[in-house]
Amino acid sequence: MAEPLDTPVQKSTVRQRADEIKDYRCKNLIAVLEDPNDIKNIGTVIRNVNALGVEKAYVVDPRQALPEDWQEMREKRSLSKTSVSAIKWSFVKRFDSTEACLDHLEKNRFVSIVTSPHVKGQKNVILHEADYTHTRLAVWFGNESRGISDLAVARSEMCVSIPMFGMIESLNLGTTSGIVLYEITKQRREYQSKYRRSRRRGEKSDA
């Protein structure tokens, strides 16, 4: 007979899984969705955020489609369904405007980068050619049809693009966020792993 939900066995399994993935989470890494149109896309990105070990997700939501309270957001059925329940295990914060989100990030010493094709006058890099091991990093993804805003671009450190080799030179929001966040989390996990190893060696030498 299957165990009922929320039994001690299930809670123990969840706690065990949380302990197993703890060292692989990318701290001080935030994925930012700027004014997304489709709540299904929000759920898809939150699923990517959780699966790839991104610490937080911020949503710039001027239409106020999402609840402001995180607990209410976790209980929103449309988000729970599209994120395959990842919303229950992910920290998501909403902002009313791009400016408010940028102000919050900069106040907390986060560097912003945006996913965007080449923008004249900005630093433009190919995804796999850049270094993403900044201490505090926010990765911005723009609106499905309009892309990233001029304000977010102006206040970002660089524009990151995915190299494409087909006749169609665009990807949907879910795919874009998955590809970009995979590369960034891979680099940051490697960096965090080296830091932990060097720290352990230092502790042994002091012993």
C-alpha cells in the first residue's frame, strides 16, 4: 500500500533530498523575468530555476497577475501545474516595475546581465564565452514578444546571446532560460566546488 501524503517517511525523504542537493545550489544567483505575458511561461522558467539549482526567481509583473505574497504564489494552481510543483520549492518574488527590481538588486550589490541579441553601445558576449562566477548575479529574460527593456539593458553589465545556426533565429522563453541558466549554473557550481576544496585544504593545514 502506498504511503499517504505528508507521512514521516515522506518528510524524511524530502529532507534527505534537500540535504543531497544543498551543495549544488547556486547561491547569490537570481533569474529575473521581465513582464512575461503568459503565466505558463512563468511556471516553465520556475521549473528550470529549481531543476538547475538557481537560488531565486524574480518576476517583474506590472499587471499584478501574480500574488505579492510568496505563500499565496505557491498555492496558485496555474503556477503549480505548469512548474510541475517547482513553485513549492522555489523562492519567487514579484516587483511592480523594472526600475523597482533593479533598485532592489543594486542595493543588494547584484550585477545584472540580460539575454539579448547584439545591442549597439553595450558589451555583447556569446553565452559560452563569458565568465559568470560573479559573487552576486541576476540574469534577466525579457518579454516574449518585445524582449528585454531599454532600461534593463542600460543598467546591465552585458548582453548575452545564444549562438544559433538555423534559419529560425529565435527560441521561446522556456528554452532560452533553460540553455542560459544551464551554462551559468555549470560555471558557478565548478567555481563553488573549487572554493570548497581549497577551503577544506586550508582547514586541514591549520589543524
